[in-house]
Amino acid sequence: MMSGAPVREPFAMVPLPSSRSRSKPRATGLTMMMDWGLPIGQQRDWLDLQGPQVDLAKFVVGTARLYDEEYLIRKIELYKEHDVHPFIGGQFLEYVYATQGLAGATPFFEEAKRLGFDAIEVSDNVVPLDAASRQMLIRTAVGCGLEVHGEVGSKSDETSAAVLIDEANQCFDAGANVVLVEGAELLIDGAPNRRLIAGLREGLDTSRVIFEIIGPWIANTHHCDVYQLKKFLIEEFGPDVNLANVMPEHVFETEALRVGLSVTGPGQMAQAAE
């Protein structure tokens, strides 16, 4: 973690919006970065540059199983040195649940805690969960000393706002700290699903909701779709909207979009000096 002399900002005469939380730990305006297997050298380089803009790092799907243990622990520690909270993506737990049932949950959570993870995601993207199983997994994880990020929504089906709100409340009631909304639900025919997003805004405390950004794991997804969804969410909820599934190479661009310095341009024009 970089320390020492105060950080000097270039172009300090250009103000950034006060509505964007800039110091960590942030309560809102969270950015979750995906880690698909970053080597430690690349991870360190990314964090040296954009650690101040990253709040959470997800070890995606079951990738945590593939590391040498010492290497994995070093990665976890490096994130924590930069005040970035690492957690395990939900599809790893789904695999454990599908192959070992509820009996496999406690050993899985205990192992995550032993390795240094402080949080885990509970989702049902691939393996369906009923309300009782979802809440049991969340409560078990909390009992093992883990923070839980619940996830709602489907990668393949369209779900109503009412169903997503009910599932989110199930997560909160069981002890989840935040709920992520599956990114595939937030687009319809390549455009932001305005009706669904409006319903979620009305029915949930969005300060505790993290909206996922879609990516190439969703069929027929284009880079412009990813950008348009981020742009819409920031315009709809402001620069402190919580965003997840941001690739490392897109963290800086996402922050620029939050503060109005991306390709959208300023919201208003100053009167030209005469």
C-alpha cells in the first residue's frame, strides 16, 4: 500500500462532483472488480494505480480452488493492504451445494475464513435455491464469521421486480449485508431495463444494492451494451451508485464516467468568457 507524502492531484483546478464519495471506506459508490486469475504482479500494478477506486474484489466462479494455497493467501493479503475487500463469487458455493448439499456448506465457509476471506457470495445463477435453502446458506455463512453478499436474478430468464425484491429481502432477513442484482436482468433487447430498474429503486434501499454489469459471459453482449448500462445506472442513481463486475481494465473508465470525465461530457456548459 502506498504511503508517505500526501498525494498531489494533477489538474486540481478541475473540480470533481461532491456527490461522489472519494475516500475509503465508502458506504456507497462501491466498485467491485472481477479477478479471473490476475497474477500477483499484475494485481499489484492494478492496485497501485486504481486501488483508491476499488472497494471489493471478487474471485470469480470457482477460480479460488485452482491456486497454490500460499499464492492465494498472498493475493488476499495484497487486496487487504489496499483496503479492497476480497470475496468468493457465488458460483463456487453453488457447485459445492450441488455436489455436496447443505452438509458441504460449513466446511466450505470455514475454509474460506481460514484462508483469509471475510466475505462470500450466495447466489443461484446455475443451481436453483428455494427460500429456505438460500436463508440457511446465508445464516450458516454468517455463523462462520463471514459477511454475506446475496445475489438475486437469473442469467437466462426475465424476473419481475416483485420477485427480485422478495428474494433480496429474504437475503437481508437472513443476515446478508448487501444484495447484488444479476446484470443480465438489467438489460432487455440490448437496452437498460428501465421498468425493472425503476421497480427495484422503489422497492429496495439501493444503498444496500450493488448492480452488476454484464460481460462476455452473457450471450450476445457487446462492449457498447456494457457501457450503456453503466451510463444509465450512473445517470439514474447518481455517481455513488454501487457497481459490480467491473473488469480491471475498466475501473478507471468507470470512475471517469462516475465523475463526468468520460465520453458523456459535462452536464452543463459554462458561459464562454468574452
